[in-house]
Amino acid sequence: MKLTHEKVIQLSHRVMSAIQELDEVEIFEDPNVIRQEVVKVLNDLLREEEKIDEVVRQRITSQKRTIPEGGAEWDILYRKYYSDEIRKFGTSQPSARR
């Protein structure tokens, strides 16, 4: 899922707020530096997600027969291949990708 720059910034502010509210966490760095690192991490993850999406779509189009996007079979294959790629990436599958 593609997020706008504004959404990423908004998420980084929410993450920083959540971190600051934790009694278990003591912050020694400027909060804006931490927030900028959160933005970097989110952008890196979004780039990885785009790569996974490309791989999944390529796997579907490389089938012997044409499978039209949007159909039930395409959706099933997309979820299966997406799950396989996420597992390779080392994370668990997010709920309801498509």
C-alpha cells in the first residue's frame, strides 16, 4: 500500500508521541531526530513492500495462462504469493492485503 509523504510524517508523529508516553522509555536524543529516523524506517519498509508487490505480480503474470487481475483466482494467487514473499522477508503477513 502506497502512503503519501504526509501520511508517513503523520505516522512518525504518532509513533513519537506513543514513545514519549511510555514510562519504560527514557529519551536521550532530540525527539525530532528520532521522528526522522522513524520516517526513514517507514520509507524503507514501503520500498520493500513495493518490491514484494512487483515480485508477486511477476509471478502471477509468468503463469502458463493469463490470469486477469481483479478476478478471484488472481486475488487468491496474490495473497498466497504475497504471504510467501513476506515470509522470506522475515515478517509475518499483515491482515487482509487485498
